[in-house]
Amino acid sequence: MAEGTFPSARFTSLTTYSVKGSPYDSLADKQIAASSGSKNPFTDSNTGTSATQHRYRVTVQAGVPAGSGNNTLAATADKATSGAGFLGLRIYVPAKASDPTGGVPLPTLSIRHQDGSTSTFKTCADAGSTKGPAGPLVGFIRQLVKDNAPPGGFEGCGKSTPKAPGFAVPNKVGGLFPNPYNKYLCTPLSYESGRVAVIRGKAPTFPNTGAGQSVLAKTQLRYWSLCQNQWQLPYPATSCAADYQTALDKDGRYTFVVSTPQDRPANATTDNKVTWISWGPTNVNSILLFRNMLPAGDFHNAVQNVQHGQDPASVMGPYFPTVTYCSKDAFAKGGPDACPAAQ
């Protein structure tokens, strides 16, 4: 069992995975029922401010089907009665960036034995730290990724090539520990000195919780972002810009410039409504990932609405991101409009 407190954050979820990082089952924040005497702040606007009133309990159980509901997660695949795996807790955009757990303790984990007794797992002393790559279990997870990252995780992005980029639904996504609530568009990119990639489109609305907006506000997506990843196993992210970090013009449109620091045009700044993303290593091709999470039921332009074989541009309309290469000098002289294919 996992007993915890709903965090002060944009999104949270609990997901079970196999030992190789394949998902078994998942519960998003709005699917988790609060414990008796508590309320779920992701479904109820009148929950109070006391964390003690935001409690939940989720049972992780072998031998049950995925999607069983009732705050139960399948611990194994195909109703197997035993096995090993992982329980993943996600927290997106905590209210305070310096507090990655969203202002609450990590869930307490306990196991119920066949005789009905329970025992509680000890929490790692550094579990709630902000040590990042120096934190606990990192070495173990890195080795797991190396051992199990599937070859050809991104077999391609439609018909796009590094020479002729264009966003498309990935031909195949074989990732480790994926978030089931995200869907992606991708495009490959190749580096050339003096050249930048320019991405433009209309930004979906989102609950800007960092600016005090409620997660229950009527918006189009819960979260979106653009990330630059290396096109080599395990596809590590180099640099990202989340929705709340993205500059928008008066029409609610974004312009991203992806480049090395030395190729960054002087006018690729937030003051000019441009969001810069670092290219990262230049000795390998890269993959840009455009992420959509939890679209509203009446928002029909999300990546989630693109069916197999459909042209995503025809579904997403103005929310479809365009991408083109542009010389650093051309962008510096004329801004994004000097790169016609990205208009």
C-alpha cells in the first residue's frame, strides 16, 4: 500500500512498471479517491489548505487486472500472482521549484502479509532531496536503462529526416518508464554550424499553477512542453521548455529557437517573444519531442486526438508545431519571419 498526501503541484500520478520499465497500470491524480475525512484537490475546489485533509491510500496488488479502479493498481501483468517491479510517483511543476515533492512528505509504503499483518518500508534518508543525478538509486536506474533500453525506441518520425525535419507521431515509441498520460510529436534534427532550428505554433492553454491559477481551471491541456533529446540510447534530454517557461506573442503563439550557445541569435530572447533551447551535443543527431498531457474533453486539437495514419497537422490545426532550419544571421536580421517555412 502507498499512503500519501496529494502534493501542491500541477500533476501527480502513481504508475506500476515491470523490472524492465514497461507500464502495468496507472492512476492520475484525478482518478485517486481521497481517504475518509479528506478531499482530493485535483477534483474538488473546496479542500482547505491543510495537507492533513488531502490524504489518500492506494493498494498495489498482484493478480488483479489493470484499470480495476477503487484506488487499486495492478502490480503484475496478465493477472500474475507474483513478480517484481517498480512503483513510480510523478510530480509535475511543484508549487515551489525548490521543493520537488510538492510540499508534502513522500508516500509511506507498507506490505500486507498473508496472515493479515503489515510492515512498513523504511524511507531512504535522501529520498526527498534535490540531489538530482547525485541522489539515491541513480546508479542503479542508469544501469537498468543501459541494460533494457529497447533498440529502435524511435524508429522515426513519420517521413521526416534530419535533412528535412517535420513534426509527426513517432513511428514507434519504446521508452523506459513512460508516462501513460503523455502523447508526443517528434522530429529529427541535424546540426550545422551557423544554423538554428525554428519552431512555431499556437500554444494550448494550461493551468498556470505557478502564477496562482487553480489546476481545476478550464484549460485545454494540463501540461505541454518541448524538449531536445539526443538520438541515441537512451535518448537523454538535453534541454526543455515547459509551457509556463515559454514566451508567447499577443496572439498566444510561441517561437522556439534551438541552437548551440555560439549560434544563438542575439534577438532569440524572451523580450522578443522567443524561447531559446540549447542544442546540446552536436556529434549526434537529435530528436525534438513536443509533449501534450491530459487534454480536456472538448479540446480536439491535442496530439491524443491524432488517429493512426492521420496527418497530425489536419487534426491539430493552428496548434500543430512547424519546424524549419534558418541561418543564425537571417534570424538575427529579420527574426522568425525571415524563416518562411516556420511562419
